[in-house]
Amino acid sequence: MKKKVDKFLYEEETYKIRGAIFEIYKQFRNTQKEIVYHNSLYEKLIVDNFQVEKNKQIPIHYNGKK
């Protein structure tokens, strides 16, 4: 059984991001490749005045290796 989250750290921002995701989902449903959703969400967040970076690389370490 999933644990329900009662409160988010950034509630207003979380609400807006979830709304953007749902809006994109309603438009495309499950008909597009992941990159279409990725680009659409990026553009929607820019329009909604979020500061976002596209394709940000972060170092990943696994079993002591980068």
C-alpha cells in the first residue's frame, strides 16, 4: 500500500508542476515517445516562470565507481 504524502516542502510549486504534467498527459495520453513529454514539460515550465535547465548532467556513483 502506498504511503500518502500529506505535505510537500514547496506546496505551491509542486501543485503547479503536477498540473503541468497532467495538462501534457491529457494532450498526448500515451501516444508519444519520452522525449516529446520531456520537451513539452520543459517548455510548459518555462511558460509558467520556472527556472529550469535542460539535460543537466549529474555525477552518478555506483559501487565506488563514477
